[in-house]
Amino acid sequence: MFSRALVRPPGASFAQGLTSANLGKPDLVLALQQHALYCAALEQCDLELTHLPPEPDLADSTFVEDTAILTACAAIITCPGAPSRVPEVASVAAALPPFYSQIYSIQSPGTVDGGDICQAEDHFFIGLSERTNAEGARQLAAILAQEGFTFVTVDIRGIPGILHLKSGISYVGDGRLVLIDALATHAAFRDYEVVHVDREENYAANCVRVNDQVIIAAGFPRFEASIRAFGYPVTSLDMSEFRKLDGALTCLSLRF
């Protein structure tokens, strides 16, 4: 159960953000509208939001998930894998002390993006990717072990089409993992019930369970039907402008 979330709206340079997508230039005005609806959806799930001000010179700063990993007992400040994103960390780190007395940090040359980290109850999946390296994963694993969590690493560097681990996986509770086909048979996930995502709807794999609600990206009817079949209430949101920058639902908030 979550009670709070930290969010930040897109800034003036949003359209210049990093991307591997070929979906056109993002529309900042539309992105701000979509972000406002995202925040409203979190509030409807009974979360109290902390709104960080926009960072006009940091194009990717709305994707706050990559800057920290928040557990029930401790916060872990990351060291993003893209050098241009490292300055995003400071303001997020400054916002956390009112909520956490225990705060760790990943140290260079280790790199970790929060989008590579998926928590399933007291267990963590740590993605090795272009943004999260082996040294960052090692540091994170040591912190998690110290805090009493279990973990496993999942190497996604050979899987085309996904930037972060959570581009292809979400934990929706009740022992269920949403997985794209490329990850569905991985040994790390063998003890979970798999909610499959059709290849044509891979983007939908990044969804977020917030208390009793599952928030999904709009426009993926087969996946929405699969989630509803489990009895979860569903909220669907248009994510078109964030998708143009490889962003998705979990990227836009830090929930705790």
C-alpha cells in the first residue's frame, strides 16, 4: 500500500529529452496535460503528492523514477547511467529527508537507473542494462541485503526494444508479474504467475499497481482485458508524449 508519491512536471526543454523511439517530437503542452491527468489518477488512489518544480534545463527530469529507489524502510539515491541525467538527482535527494531517516547513495563508477529496478513485495529484480551497470547492481544488492531484502539480477542487454527492465515487466501484486514474451521464460520469474503481453502491445507491460487500482497506458485493449479479468479496477491514461521519449507510467513518479 502506498500513501505518497513524488512527481515533477515536464520542463521547457522536455522535447529535447533522450530517446531511441522514432515517434516524432513531443508536444510540451499535451505532455503537461497528460501529466496533470496522471497526478489526478494517483490522487484518486489516495496518494498525497509532493510536486517538485520543473527543471527547465533538464529535459528528462519529469522521469523521476530513475533518480531513486524507495522502500518502506530506506531510500536509495541512484547514479543515472546517462551523464546528462546525473544533475536530476540533487533536487530529488533534497526532497526525501522529511520522509526517510535512512538514505543511501549509489556511487560512481556504479550506475543505476530506477527504471531497471522492479520490487515484488520483499524481493527485487535488478536489471543490467545500458543504464545500470554491474558495479551499480553490486552496490544496490549490498544495500538491499543490509535492509533485509532479497534480489536477483536480470540481464536485459541482449533484448532489443527495451531501455529499462521495467519496459518489459511490472509487478501487480498477488504473486503476478506482467511480462513481455522476451522475459516470460526467464528463470528469475519462475515462481510467479505470468500475465502475458502480446508482442504488438509490449509498451503496455509498464503499468503500475497503486493500492487497489492498476493504472495502464491507453490504447492496448487486449492487455486491458487481461488485467480486468483478474478483477483489478483499471484506469487507462494516454501516454503518447512520454512514449516519444522512451517514458512510461512508472517513470513519472516515486511511490512510497
